[in-house]
Amino acid sequence: MSFKSDLNEMMQKRYLKKYGDRMAALRGNIINVKITCKTFLFFIHNLRVDILLRPERSKNIVRCYFRKRTWFKKFNLINLQTGHLIVIQGLKDKSGEAIEALNIQNITTKKSIIDVEELKRKQIQQKKK
């Protein structure tokens, strides 16, 4: 194994050790979406998306949020509307009330914030080399 793969594996183990019990994945329909964009000093862009999600086969409602801060460029968010079927991968808050989304996959429009399939293709290409 190379140094880069050893380092990557070590970081993955530490991340799982730190956040493993808080990891969550939800699949359901969007009930409500609120998108807030703020700009500071004309080049710092803050994006916050609050989502109310109703998981499949459940009567509960889960609150999720996605935060992103970018410099100079605005973050292009995927299309999220009421009624869309989505999968949210993220971490539960320390209080356990909400979920901080790391990736949102919109199954209705077949798009995601982090393209998982492209990452899989890159990993396969690296293994071939």
C-alpha cells in the first residue's frame, strides 16, 4: 500500500470512530423547503437550506439542514421542491433533534450535491492504474 492510501484509510477510521454513532441516512418526501442565501463583503456567500422530510412508511417528520459557505462563487444547489423524493446522508445533531446533511440525492430528478457515481468511476480508474 502507498502512503496516500494508508493516510486515507487512517482518516476514514478516525472519522468513523468520531462520528460513527451519529451517522444517518433518510429517504422520504419533502414537505417544506426554505433556502436562505446571505452575502458578506460581496464575496463570502452563506447558503442554508432547511428541509422538513417525511420518511417513507412513517408518520414522523424530520428536520434537516444543509449549510455551505463559499468564497467568490455562489453554490449551485440542486432543484428541491415540495413532494420530491430524496435521500439525505448526514450526521445527527448532538441534541438529536435535526440532521446536518452532507449529501442530498434527489431521486425524482436524478441529481445529487456530491455525484456518487462519478466518485465510484474515479475509484475504479485508480484501481486499474
